[in-house]
Amino acid sequence: MTVGPDDGVAGGGSPGYRGTGGSPGHSLAASGRAQMRVSTMDRDHAVDLLARAFAEGRLSQDEHGARLNRAMAAMTFAELDAVVADLPGSGAPAPPKTNQMAIASFVCGVGQVALGPLVTIPAIVCGHVGRRQIRRTGESGAGMALAGMILGYAGAAVVVLAILTIVFVFLALAHGG
């Protein structure tokens, strides 16, 4: 189940409840959220799923009441998921979003072709910050951040080699001529 600050809602707001629904490849143990405690908002979203299922005739009144009690008593995502796993709308979690710093790092790294060394340092810094954020939040984009860092370091190496070449040429001309 995924419930996070940016899941499914632009600009923050209520992310919604998304259970794993027992979908192949999306087990609760794999998601790491099975034993995480649920919030009142998570319970409310599960209750909304139950109400919709009852209105559509998917649940009898007795089953709706029993599941409603279990949803309100749920303390962890595993307990809450068990209540709504077989209902539409509790499908597999959305894929993680791509880290914005990783995107910036990659764009800056590629942008060196047009802008030269102006974006070399931002490519490196954004890449490091992005990778740290990715490790902490679980977002995607680690490869993009790494590529941006590599391009940034390669650009920095080209700048250093160009400066050294210019210095050696001037020294050779000054002493040789």
C-alpha cells in the first residue's frame, strides 16, 4: 500500500488509500509497509472503498458492517489491506515518482553540450542531492542522477584539461620564443 505526501494528488492534499490488493509482484512484505501504522485518513479512504462497493452491490449489508468495523479497528496497513483487498480501487501501488533533483542533474549534464561549464557544478551537486533523496524516500531516478553526475564530472575533467593545456601552451611559448 502506498500513502505518501505526493501519491496521486498534485500539490499535496489527500493522497488516497491504495492497497496492494494481492496483485502479483506487489506483496505487502515487498512493499515494506505491512507493519506501518495507518492514519485516520487511511481508514477513511478504506471506508470510502467499502461504501462504494456496498452501493455497487458487491457487499451485503452484513459483510459491509463487518468490514467497516475491521477497517475502523485496523492499526496497520496489513490489517487495513485485508479488509479491502478484493475490492476494485485497492489495486497495486502506483510506481514511485522520479526524483526532481535527478532530473535536474541529468538535464544539466546533457546541457553542458550547449551551455558549456556553466551547468557542470549544478549537474554534480543535483546528482549527489538527488541520490541522497532517492535513498531516503524510495523515489525512482537513481540512474538518471548517476548519469548526470558522471556527465558533470566528465565536463569538469574537460574544463580542467583545457585549462592545463592553455597554461602549458603559454608556458611553452613564453620560454621557447
